[in-house]
Amino acid sequence: MAIDDDRIGQVFLAADEIGARIRELGAELACDYDGAEPVLVGTLKACMPFICDLSRAVPVHHALDFVELVQYSGHGEGQSEGVRFLKDLDAEITGRDVVIVDEVIDTGLTMNYLVRSLQLHRPRTLQVATLFDRPYRRLVDDLPVRYTGFTIPDEFFVGFGFDLDGRYRNLPDLRLVRAAA
């Protein structure tokens, strides 16, 4: 794919590095859920490249489901910031092994909301898989992050799920975005 945007910089993680790590995560999941049939719950939209590749890399039977969350900020006095569902689960997860699949975890506030919401369904187990993690930005201490692909710096990226103005999520590499001049 030709990139005609001078804001898109150098490759930070190449597609083959990302693919190799996803295959390793798939093997870990297969080992942990051998004999079980977990539900991989993706957080739309950014997780799509990761969850598709991860699903193919997990050689045990598993289900896929998706949620979509949006952060909002209140306007006016007395209104607060928060998170709400745009799309909830389609499948029942009570008594099931659930792995939330997300592209990146930063502060953990949105993931914390999702974990607490899904725990209300009483899954048998609930873990988190993230391809990219920024633990140094975490504001929540007790997230069940079991599977991590890469710890990345506090930079602005595009590709492999990250977008810039709604574009470039489909780039196979993770690329740095250049600062505006």
C-alpha cells in the first residue's frame, strides 16, 4: 500500500515481528485453554487486525464476540466523564472462559469499565489480551492482563489497528506518526 501522507513515519514494529508475537500469544492461549472453549471478546474497532490474527493462531475451539465502547465527557455543571456501550455482547458468557482482546491498554480506565461490566455476567474466568501495552500510563492497578504482545512507548502510532483521522488501521506494520511541523 502506497502511503502518500508525510505524517506517517518509520516502521516501529514490522509486520513479521507482530505476526510472530501473535502466534506466540496464540500458543499461550491454546495451552491455557486446552480442553476448554473460550470466548474471545474483541473491542471494536481497533482490535480487528489483532483479533483476526489471534483467532487464526489459537488452535483450540473458541467463540468470537464483540463489544464497542465509547468514552464521553459531560458538558455542563454536574456532568462527568464516563464510558458507555455502543454494542454489547451477543453471546451468553455466564460460566464461560472469557478473554477480552484489545489493541492497546493505556490508562486502563476503559478496560476497567469493561472488565467490571463483564464480571456481572459471572464468567468462569476473565482475562485480558492486549497486543500493545503502556503500563507506565496505568491508572488502574488490578486489571487481569494475562497476555501482552509488546510494551510500547508513549508515541503516536498508526497501523495494525491504530488510526490517524480514521485511516491507516490496515497498515501491516506499526508506524510512528511524525509531529506536526
